[in-house]
Amino acid sequence: MIEWFASHSFLEQVFLLSGIVGGIILLFRMILTIIGLDHPVDVHAHGDADGGAQALTIQGISSFLTMFGAVGYALFHGGVVAGALAIIAGVAGGLFAMWFMQRIVRAMMRLQSSGTVNLFAAVGSEGTVYLTVGKDGGRVQIDLANRLREFEAISADGAAIPTGTAIRVQGVEANSLIVAPVDR
């Protein structure tokens, strides 16, 4: 194997090493991701960064190295183009791979959801009392974000609202909804 590698020109060796190192890193990261030991990419920590900074991730750099090596080696070793053009084509292929990897990671991150419910989104919503609501609290069920959810609630006027009564959310106080019976 070493003899085969040594039989190549210096530029071919650079292309080969780049492609092999980048490919091994990509393969290693993919295996870690599949078995669940990879740490997720935190795009939100760099949310204000420009696209170039977001592309400088392990995935982006290893994609660049892999494609730089593969394209450069294929064009130069095959005698298709001279060394300078093979380097330019390798850089172009690497930049495209880096950009493409960035787009894939961004698309995957858009699939992620924090699961945090914004209580203020419930203001104006209607639901029913689950456990009697009074000035000291109770529980209500509201359809919020296409899901039936249960929340702590207090009565808007302090009067008890019995279980099963239709209510409307008037506001939010601390972590409780302020509710009043619906006039029907």
C-alpha cells in the first residue's frame, strides 16, 4: 500500500491524503450519529453568524477535504487537466460539498422543536375546566397548537368555576392562565 502511494506524484499524494482523511472523518461521524454517540450541531448558538461561519463545522471541513481530494485526484491522475486546474476544480468541488453539507444541517435543524409552550399564545383560546378553578387555582384543558393540553389556571374574578364549564383564557399570570366562564 505504501509503495502504491509512493508511486504517485506529490500533488496526487496531497489529493489522496485529503480525500482519505476527509472521508474517514465523515464515515466516523456518520457511525457515531447512527449509534447515537454524536453530539448534535448547535446552529442556534451561531444563529447570527454568516453562512461562511456556519459552514466551518467538522462536517463542512471534512466534506471539503473529501471532495477536494476526490475531484482533484480524479482530474489530475486521469490526465484530464493540469495541476493548477485540478487544484481549482478540487477547491470548487470542496466548496460545493461544504455548502451542500451546510444546507443539509440547516434543513435538519429546522425539523427540531424545543417543545416549549408559550402560555401567551393561549390568550383568547377556549377550553373546559378539568379541576375546579378558583382564586387558589385549578386545572383547565385547552386545544393549543393542535394538541389538547392541561394547564394550571386561576379564576379571573376569584369565583369558583366548576369542572366541565366552558372557559376563555383572559391572560397569563406567572405560570397560570387567568380564565373566565364563556357566556353562551
